[in-house]
Amino acid sequence: MKSKFWAASAIAAAMILCLAVIAVGQDKISASEWVEQIGSKGSVNWSEGYVEAVGIGAPPQRNVGTPQARPMALRAGQVDAYRNLLEVVNGVRVDSTTTVKDFTVESDIINTQVQGIVKGARTMKQEYLSDGTVEVTVRMPMGGNFAAVIVPKMLEKKQAAPQAPAPAQAPAASPASGGEVFTGLVVDARGIQARPAMSPRIIDEKGQEVYGSMNVEREYAVQQGMSGYARDLTAAQSNARVTNSPVSVKGIKTEGAGRSDIVIANADAERIRASGDNQGFLKKCRVMIVLD
């Protein structure tokens, strides 16, 4: 009986250990993900599409050592985490010249909406430290409610901006006459110091837009963002976002203070424009950008 008991205990312990290892592994960041650290307070995971921040809370001195100490420290940690998260969110690049803070400063309505979304962020981790403080990690998705607030303002800004007249172009080739059909676009922007943004632009050497907020459907931009980001070219090319037959092009330089406008060669731009279904996959935001 004792041997059976110890065998069962060993099996149970092994199962618990395996589950713990799996849980830890799921929280790890893949090497192909592009994560931007924002100071010591938080980060933006551009590949997975979320903003994260950490807060520290301590109980009031008069409550140290009492049963109320932990709950009060936890509450203080949550408040600090939300405050830090709002600061990180305000620093998120919308495009090469604009951050979320620019929108919140311009509009009290947007400012109130963003603050409300931040306060609804999910608590991912609570860690009680030996000195009585609590470290709280909160996470907010960039899609969904947040994107529904920012994307319309982003599109409004682009539509209001003066547009340079596009040069006359020959009609795009159809698939029947030799035009290629692509299911997505992968831009290799490594080596040119490109940076991610909610509304990146792909432009040709003449400055004409190949892809940007002017040619996407709002529902796709809200649901999944205008572009996915990765550090690995193979991972980007095999990403479900661009499905099974994407076109891959090389970025040759960036433009704009935020370095999120990526210039590609004119020949590559024309190849995309001549695609039999270029409007389809671009409108659905089937774009991946590879960064250093």
C-alpha cells in the first residue's frame, strides 16, 4: 500500500511540475516578437498587439503588520500600474509624426475614452515581495476598444491632410494578362532603423503611398491593426496574417521623425500595384513588417 501511495504521489507531483513548466513557457516572449521597452515602467508588444506596465504598491506605515496591509498594498500597486500604463499608452506611435498623446491632448472625449480603457486593463500578475510591497502587472490590448477610439481619429487625420497628386499610371494588369495574385505583403525593414506604429506607411521612391490608412477598411484596422510586426523574416512570411502566398519586398530607407514610413523600390511598388488582388489583401491589412 505504501509503495502505491508513494507512486501516486510521485505521478501527481510530476503532473504539477509539467503544468507549471507549461504555464511559465506560455508567458515567455518569443524571439521573433518585437517588443519595445518604454523606460522602466512598461512596454509595447507590437507582435502580439498589447501594452503592458508594472506598478509597485506599499501599505501605509500605520497598517504595516496588520491584516489590512496586503489588500492596501495591492490596491496601491494596481493604481500605480494603471498610472504607468496610461503613460506608456500615451507614448505609443500612431504614425511617423503622431503619438496617442497628441490625440488625447486635442480631444477631451478621446482622453476620457483612453483613460477608461486603461482602467479596464487586465491584471496579469501580482507578486508579493519580502519588504511588504506588491508588484502588479497589467495588460491592455491595442486592438478592440482602444483601436476603435484611435483608428477613426487616425483616418480623419489622414483624410484631412493635403494629398500630393499621384502620377498617371497605366491600368493594373489583371491575372489573366500576367498580373500576380498575392495574399499578403511582407516588408523586410531590417537594417534601416525602422520603428513600429499603429499606422505605418509603405511608400515608393517618389513618395507615393503603396499601403497606408487611406486604403484599408476600418473594421480590419480595428480588429487586428494595420500591420503585424516580427523580428524574423521566415516567421513573418509564414504568419497566418499574410496567408499562403505573400509578396516580400525590401525596405530601402525610412521617412518621418518616427521612422515608421518605409520606402520600397519603385519596381517593387509597381509589382504590388499590378497584383490581380492588391486592393483585396491591402484593404484587409494583410501586411507584416520585419524589424531589427
